[in-house]
Amino acid sequence: MCERTAIDVVINNAGYNPKDSVDKDYFMSTFKIERFSGENIARSLNINALAPTELTSKLLPSLADDAVVLNISSWLGSIGAKTGGGHYAYAGSKALLNMFTKAMGLEFAEGNRGAVALNPGWMRTDMGGARAKNTPEDVARAVLDLYEAGTLSENNGMFLNIDGSHHEW
Ligand SMILES: NC(=O)c1ccc[n+]([C@@H]2O[C@H](COP(=O)([O-])OP(=O)(O)OC[C@H]3O[C@@H](n4cnc5c(N)ncnc54)[C@H](OP(=O)(O)O)[C@@H]3O)[C@@H](O)[C@H]2O)c1
């Protein structure tokens, strides 16, 4: 009989942010109210919020009793800290991911599992561009440190920065 290994951490990292340099018309239809396209914005909602949450749901039977689900969010998903207009697809999808994280965290509160939304900060990736301060390696190290220090488990249902501080919802 083969023994099943439980999953300790799920990191939902894949994300999508439409770029004006790839398709200006598409980008504008996700960014500005004059050009708002629900059909186009749905792609971001699917990739950034619905798919990771559905994946997590499907993984539940394989999660350890004290597993942590880490949803990689963004400062742009914060409603309280929003200062710039528009950006409906990306900001809206990360705000939805934040709500789903909190909802899941409250469901998990009856047990020992945790769900945390994390703002990784500005990273030097395809999305973040070459001018970003942090490398993905730095951020991955910081995430591992948060997990190993127990900070993620202790902050079920919260929205954190990579230094473990709370980000405004
Ligand atoms: N970079 C930043 O400054 C920054 C800031 C705040 C938050 N974030 C968040 O950090 C996470 C990582 O972002 P990143 O900077 O690494 O972005 P990235 O350079 O654009 O990479 C995005 C990753 O997501 C995957 N992906 C996109 N759509 C997918 C789909 N439909 N199915 C499966 N995989 C898909 C891509 O896979 P392929 O390569 O196969 O397309 C790629 O590996 C994202 O959630 C992002 O929103 C990034």
C-alpha cells in the first residue's frame, strides 16, 4: 500500500497583469472606465482569483491538518490603500483574491489550517520589469523565512507584507 504525503504549503503564485506594450486596446479595456470590457476583465479575475481558489478547493483532501495556503496578492489589491484610478482588471482581481483569502481563513479558523494573502512587493520579473528593487529569489527567501518562523500560520486570514507586517486591506 502506498503512503500518501500531505501538502504543508500551497503557494498560489501565477498571476496576470495586462500590459499596454503587448496590446494597447486590450490593456485600455481593462484599465480605463471609458473602455471597460467585462469580457476582457474576466480573464484577470479567472487567473488571479477564481482559479487559485478553485485549485485550493480541489487540493483540500491532500492538505495537512495544519497546512497554509499562501495567495500571492499585491499592494494594488488593497482597497484601503488605493490612490490611483482605474486598473480594474488587476487591482480588482487582487482585491477579490484578498476577500477569498479572508473568507477561506475564516472557514479554516475552526481547525489548524491557515490562509494568508501576501504582498510580495515590487519584483524584478516580466511583470515587475528590470527597475524593480527586489529579485524573485529575495522574495522567495523571505516567504520561506515567514513560513519557517510560523508567521504565516499565526496570521490566518491576514494580508501580509514580506517582512511579516500587516498590509491594509
Ligand atoms: N512583479 C511584481 O512586481 C509583483 C508585484 C506585486 C504582486 N506580484 C504578484 O506576484 C506573482 C508572481 O508575479 P511575477 O512578477 O512573477 O509575474 P510574471 O513575471 O508575469 O509571471 C507570471 C507567472 O504566472 C504564470 N501564469 C500566468 N497566467 C497563467 C495561467 N493562465 N495559467 C498558469 N500560469 C499562468 C506565468 O506562466 P507562463 O510563464 O507559463 O506564462 C508566469 O510563470 C503574481 O501573482 C503577481 O500578481 C508581482
